[in-house]
Amino acid sequence: MKKKTSSGSRAVKLAVIGASLAGLAATAYFFFGPKGKKHQKQTRAWAIKMKGDVIEKLETARNMSESVYHEIIDSVALKYEKGKKASHEEIRELARDLKKHWKTISGSAKSKRRTAKKARR
């Protein structure tokens, strides 16, 4: 017997995929944008790993809202602060930068949901 998937769960999955893609796009802009060379020199391996951890948690999140997005970033940042991966200020700076990208991520997720609704018709 086939499992029925609700349109809500499909939309959530598409939203998470859209959010992940937006996060990757933001990361690409960070490294290859106008100040990319400067950022490439400043970035360390921990920052890339931290962004990857945030993306992994975004993919497993069931509901995506700005508060959930901020909670995910805060929990990952706390883990990195406890692990002494970098200075507290560097970690807080990266967390603030990631939080600024909510509008991009939410806009991308909404457009993915609209595309999914049109495709089902």
C-alpha cells in the first residue's frame, strides 16, 4: 500500500531545500562577491564547518520560521563556543551574519512552495 503524503509535508521539504540552496548561495556570495578575496583570507575551517552544521539542521527542521532559524544558528554557535573552535567574538560575528540572511532564505523557500503548487495542478 502506498503512503499518502500530504501537500503540507511536500511544501515543507521543498522549503527546506530552498532554504539550503539560499544558504549555499549566500555562502558563495560571501566568498566570491565584491569582498570575496578579503573574506577568503579571513575565513577558517571552523567557519565552513559551522555553516555546514547550520545547513544540516535546516534540512532536518520540520517548521521553518525566523525564530526557528535563529534558534538553529544559536545552538550551533553555542556548540562551537563550548568547543573552543574560535574566539567567542568570531563565532558571534558569524552567527550575526548568518541571521541577516533570513529574508533571502524565506523568499527562496516561498518561491519553491509556489512552484510546487503549480506543478501539482
